[in-house]
Amino acid sequence: MRDQTAVPAPRAAEPSALNRWFKTLLKQKTLIFMSVPFVIWIFIFKYVPLWGWLIAFQHYRPNLTMFQQEWVGLEQFRFLFSDDTFIRVLRNTLVQAVIKLVLGFVTAIVLAILLNEVRVAFFKRAVQTISYLPHFISWVVAANIISTALSIDEGGIVNEVLMRLHIIDQPIMWLGVGHYFWGILGTSEVWKDVGWNTIVYLAAMTMIDPSQYEAAEIDGASRLQRILHITLPGLKPVIVILLIMNLGSILETGFEPQYLMGNGMNADYSENLEIFVLKYGISMGNFSLATAAGIFKTVVSFILLFTANSMAKRFGEQRLF
Amino acid sequence: MANTVRPAAEPAPQPQQPKKMHKRFQSPGDRIFDTLNVLVLSLLVVFTLYPFINTLAVSLNDANDSIKGGIYLLPRDLSFDNYKYVFKEATIFHATLISILRTVIGTVVTVFCSAMVAYTISRPEFVLRKFVTIMFILTMYLNGGLIPNYLLMRDLDLIGTFWVYIVPGIIGVFNMIVIRSFIEGLPDGIIESARIDGAGEFRTFIQIVVPLALPALATVALFTGVYQWNSWFDVFLYNSEKVNLSTLQYELMKMLANSNSNSSMTSASAFANSANSSSNFVTPSSIRATMTIVASLPMIIVYPFLQKYFVKGMTVGGVKG
């Protein structure tokens, strides 16, 4: 008996809850006008392209519609992994990613600590402002500057300095020797963004309780000990969360510096996944293969992001989500 | 008023205290540390600034004289011919116009749209708040990839138009989060009192929120402006055949590509010969230096003035994101 009376009750409540919801919706129509058009925009520009992933399982021909395409299953992926170019591109992507991650983190943390230890406020501010500068120029400008600095012509300052110091006897064509490329790329990335990457660490350092430093100083801790035992532990949460965020995008090694500084002589070391996609997709018109390579990258990124996040959870650290 | 309106996540402004302590006791170890620190940071400043100063010097030097080399910090034979030549060149002049146009329009549109959506998802009573937020946040991890995006632009008929620079980027999710965090840090009373006074949502947004959120908007404007000004890849990908839609960065990129392909034969005299035909004497390398300066100067001039804001924006958005 009770059940019978209980059942219709929610049914009666349902329309009224829905009603109330619609009423609020109506009342908030301005907010809706202000946001929903952009949801539609983001749906078209960010979600619709996901539909394009289907291309990777087809033998895509641009003049046919999605449904007229020939379906080939995993053939594109099979081809990718049997392709020597792809394997080499994968190797380059991984090496470039690891160099970028490790070098990027270490240099930014070291620079932030050094800046934090500067006692003359004016000097600190000047160095900070100058170190942000290369972040605001494009990779086109940066690549121009770098390739000029590395050239063997007049104005190639790197060769000039090294020759003056008698480290080398004759100018080296830095961008013409393949196995120099990873080092050049890593250095260029540090040069461009090390200052910028210190911002978050410097902000985190202002949160460290100054009384900790005072107590350590009274106890006779040296500068280095204070850095190692107060500053670094204070940065740990920020470092962990940035590591997670960066692991998720580790394969996003970028392609601008590789594309702009790459050439036929260093292609074996400079070409990464994104350049592979560009080359096969846009230049050669093999849309299916290029999309398959892109999907591979995204899937690996997702796995890495979730692994890093759950690892951070297990170790009791802050995490992203 | 301006002092009371600060985001909640503001770090406590108290780093002066330890500074006072440091000054009193200075062990020899401390002094060595300080000297080394200043030395290392000065070296960083030199590495960061030298390439720009050198490029500037070359661009202001007579092209004929530059071939002899040996220009470091100052032009030896001051001449503005390189700049005159660059701006007389119709393609480059037009490309500069397009660069300015896309930077101005793109920045205004993106800042306005991002701020509007950020406002709606900062309203706790908004019924679609969760839905809208998730729709946007998810896209930070989902990416269709190069080929599907290219096909979308093709299907939307955006290829070969100016709008392909603007429409795909009208909202940056990261930017939106920066603005939202800032709005959420505003005292509740301000927005509530405007509503009690009878202002609608849109008026509250325009008249109350926008003026108060100016620091966050300035940050986003800078990020967007830098992105728009520095972009070359979308020009390359979508509009490489449209000369009248080319941008400064893309023109510079083409010059770099030319010099890269020449670099296998590398001789300053070959450059000189190819440029001899033009009316005032310029060389590709001096033009390249001039273009590099023109393409980077606007951002270099603007960013130091906004430093206070973007540092805050990076801190809020970078960790919370």
C-alpha cells in the first residue's frame, strides 16, 4: 500500500522540479545568451574535429563524403609502426620531450632560486624583466636570431667566441650536423622560456613562511642548507603539479623550432611527430596516415596524464583532478 | 577602492622581513655566494640580450659595411636604409598592416568573449554553470589534431579569408580561467549590490565587472596580442597562397627558409650579388636583421609595462588551471 502511494509522488514532483528549472533558466536568459553561443562555437571548433579521427580508419579521399570513404580498420596504424621514418620520428619526439622536460624544469627551478637569493631588489627586478623578453618573441624571430648566431658567416658569434678561445680551430656548421640538433633545440628552448617558467616558482616562494628562514639562520644553517631544506621543500607541491601537467603534454614537443631550424642535413634528428603529421598530411595529402599519427600522440598523452595524476594521488601529493 | 579589490589567492606580501635579517650577518661564504650569484645572473642577461642588441646594430648599419663583419653592440656605419627599404617594399608593408589588424581585432574579440563567458561561469546561481565549464575545460585535453582541424576550416570555407586568424581563437580556455579566477576573487557584495540596484546581467558585466577585472583583462590582452602578432603557422597552413593576407612573421619565416636553403653554399658575396639589382644597397642578411627587429619590437616594448599583471595572471591560472 505504502509503495503505491509512494510511487506517484516523485512523478508528481518531477514536472514541478523541471518546471522550476525551466523557470530559473528563463530568468537567467541573459546569462544564457552570454554563454551558450560560445558553447556552440567550442562544440564546432573543438569537438567536431574529433569526428575527423574516423579518417584514421579509412583510406581518405578528400572529394568523397565521410560515408563514401573506404574503411580499412587499423591498416594505417600497422603501416605506421612498420615505417622506419615513423620509428625515427618517434625516437626524436621522445628524446626531444625528455630533454625539454628535464632541462626546462631544472633550469627554471635553479634560476628561480638564484633570483630569490638576490638581495638588491633593483637587480632582481631588472634580471626578471630581461629574462622574460625571449618569451614574447615568436619562434620565427628566435630561429632567425639563433641561426644567425650559429652560422659560419660573419656574425656567427658562437663560432667566433669558440675560435677566439681556441676551443675549435675552424667554424662548425652547427645546424648542418644532425646530432648537434637535440642540444641546440634544448638550449634554444631554455633560452626562450627559462625566465618565463620561473614565474610560478617565484610566486610559490613568496608563500614560504619567512620565520622558517630566520630560525634556520639562527641555528647556523648556511645559504645552501636553507635552499635545500626550506626553499626546495616549499616548492615541492608546485613542482609536482607542474610535472603532472607537463607529463600530459610531454609529446607536445612543439614543432615550430624543429620546423624553422630543421633542414635536410639535420632532418634525422629534428623531425618529430608533429612534423611527420604536417609532412604526410598537408604536403603529401595522406590525411589518413597523418591523422593516425596524431591520434597515437593524443592517446599516449592521455595515458601519461592519468598515470602521473594517479601516481601523485598515491604519494599523497597535490594533483590536477 | 582599488586596494580592496584583490583576488583571494593573493600571496601574503611579507618578504621584507628576512631581508632585514640577512643584511646584518654576512659570513664570507655568504659573500662568495652573492658574488657568484650576481655573476651567473649577469651572464644570463648577456646571453638573453646580446642577440637582440647585435641584430639591432646590424639592422642600423650600412648593409655594404655589414658584409665585412665585426659588428657587435653598435652600428659602425649608421644608416636607416635597411628600414627604408623594408617599408618601401609593398609586400612587407601590407603584411605589417595585416599583422596589426589581426592583433587588434583578435585581441579585442578574444578578451571580450573570454571575459563574458568567464563572468557567466563565475555566477554561482547560473544553472548551466557546470555544463558550460566542463565543455570548455575538456577541450584543454582534447585536440582533434592538425588534419581534422584543417578539414574543418576547409568545410567552413574559412581558408583563404582573414577570419581564419580570428574565429578559431575567439576564446582561449586558459585565458578564460585566468579571468574567472579573478572575478571569483572580487568581493561578492559588489556584484550583488549592482543587481539589487536593478542592473541586468549584461550591464553588471559591462559596467561593474569589466572595470574591476582590468588587471586580468590586461593579462589576457597581452597573451592574445602576443599570440596573434607572433603567429605564422596559420598563415602558412591556410593562406600561403593569398599574398594579400600574409603577415610580417610569415614573410620573415620565408626569408629564414630561403637563407637556410642557401646556407649549404654560404657565401656573403652570393647574398651581395643577388641584392645588387635593387635601388639602395641592401643584403638579404641585413634585411633579415631589420625584419627581425620590426617583427619583435612591438611586443618587446609592451610587455614590461604589463609585467605586474601577467605575473599575477600566470600565478592564478598556471596552478589552478
